[in-house]
Amino acid sequence: MSRGLLISKTIIYGVAVGDALGFPYQFIGRKQRISNPVIDMGISIDNNGNKHYLDTDEIGLWSDDTSLTLCLAESLKNGYDLKDIAERFILWLEKGYLSAADVAFDEGIQTTKAIHELKDIIRSGKKKLLEDRFRKSSVNANGNGALMRILPLVTYINEMTLAEQFKIVQEVSALTHPHIRSTLCCFLYLRIASRIIDKQDLAEAIETSQTELNNLLAQNNSFMPALQEEDQRELHRLLHTNLSCGEIDPYKKADSEIYISSSGYVIHTLEAALWCLLNSSSYSETILKAVNLGNDTDTVAAVAGGLAALYFGYENIPEKWIRSLKKQEIFEGYLY
């Protein structure tokens, strides 16, 4: 298997397994997860040592995070075509394309709204509107729906200049989440992934990527929109601090400067995923940490899972977790 195919396989399974492990537990708070942690695919344990098992139909069920990641990965097999990516997103929403349940499910409000807009744009024949969606910026478009699916793009942009990379990341992110915070989170995530692929130490990969992005922002490049004061404030910790030192105690104030949140806000999701990875020594430990943070468990685990698989290696993903994934036939093209 070529290096590129191995990277693609690692990304797809890393995201899908994290998504599947977290999906059944989403929107349950951190206090409950601490008292009843998930310890394996479909298994949690209470304070008395009693194990609780999910029903068979819930085990290995992956969500929109994986479906849209697969849509992007499948499109990139034929090169970069923004219209083709958008059309696959529409197929997923309307026909259940690359879904674990033959229909789209768990779709977010912003993602659904955006995909309907993409359909209108494609009907109009005005492809330039797809490329310019980042100009349709709304602070409400900062959920994690672009971040959760963006990782396959690293294999396409890795050898490009940073300006070229940023333009493409901005276009792909803005298909559903056209705001600079979402773009910057996606860009930082992909830069970290690129450095991991190049075998850089994890902490160094994150720190170097932070510095790289800060330098780009400081240069006032014409291809990067200016950050508003609120954007700078929101992004400060992600771009300037060591996230390994975050606090997850649910009894701490959630607005604390060091508190790691696991909400669906794109900045929170990326911070939480990096915290999990920085404080783990294996793929499985990373994913279980992500799920046991509670709240948006499937997406935090999917985002963390993609990086963890790249960092620890495909072979570090538990084989039984891979075998548990629903719709095994969808993944077969990434095995060889």
C-alpha cells in the first residue's frame, strides 16, 4: 500500500471509530460520564463496578461526522472539485449517500441549512458562489460541522504553499460553516495533521503549527480576512497556550480560563480533541478520554480520533473496534 493510501485509510478509520464510540453517548453531561465512564465500544461501568452494554444495533453506528468525511475523501479521489464535494453533501442529506443507516441522520441545523443553500447555488449554475461562500460570514456558523469532516483534505494540500492551503481550506470549510473561526480551526487542525504525518513530535507539531498560523495572521495577508477583536479573544487560548494543562473537573467554573469544554462550538471541539491527544499514550486512551468528557462526544472523539490514528498509527486502533463498525462494505475501498 502506498503512503498516500495508508494515510487515507488511517484517517477514515481514525475518524469513524471515534465517531462510533462516541455517538451513543452524545449530549450526556460530564458529571454523568465521570460517574459512569465508557470503557470500551458500547460498554460503560458504574461506581459499583457494574457494566452496562448498549444494544447491538447501537454498537458501531457512526454518524454524520463520518458520512461527510467519506464524502470529502471520495470526492478527492478524483482531484479537487468544490462542486463535486457539495453535490456529495447533498446526496448524503437527501439520499443517505455514505450513511450508516441508508438515510441522513444526526444532521446539525447549520449543516442542513447550508446544504440546502448549496443545492440552490448548484441549480443556479453560478459556481463562483461556491468559492465565495466564506464571504457569507455569520458568527452563528461556528459549530464543529466543518472541522469534523475536514481531515481527508490534508492528503491533497500537503505539498502546497500556505497561501494555497488556506484558500482551499477556506472554500471547503465555508461550504457549511462560513466564518473565519471555523476556517482557522480547520487550518490549524490540518497543519498539525501534516506535521504528524511528517513524524514530528506531537507537542512540537502543535506548537509549530500555532506559531505558523500566528505568523500568517500577523502578516496581514490579502488572502486572510482580518480578525475582529472578538475573534482574537475567542481564539487566544487555541493559538497561544499549551492545551495539555487544561482543567476538566465538572465542578470548576465552565468559563474558567483553563477549563476544557466539549461543546459543539468549533473552538471548544478542537481544544478538547488536542487536550485528549496530549494527555494520552494510545489511540484507545485518546478516544475514551474524548467520550468521557461528555456532551458532543461523537464529534470530539471523531476529531481526536483522526489525529490519534495518524500519530499512533493505524495498527494502534483496536481491531475489534474496527470490526464493529456498521456498513463494513463502505470502508473496504480504504483497506487495500
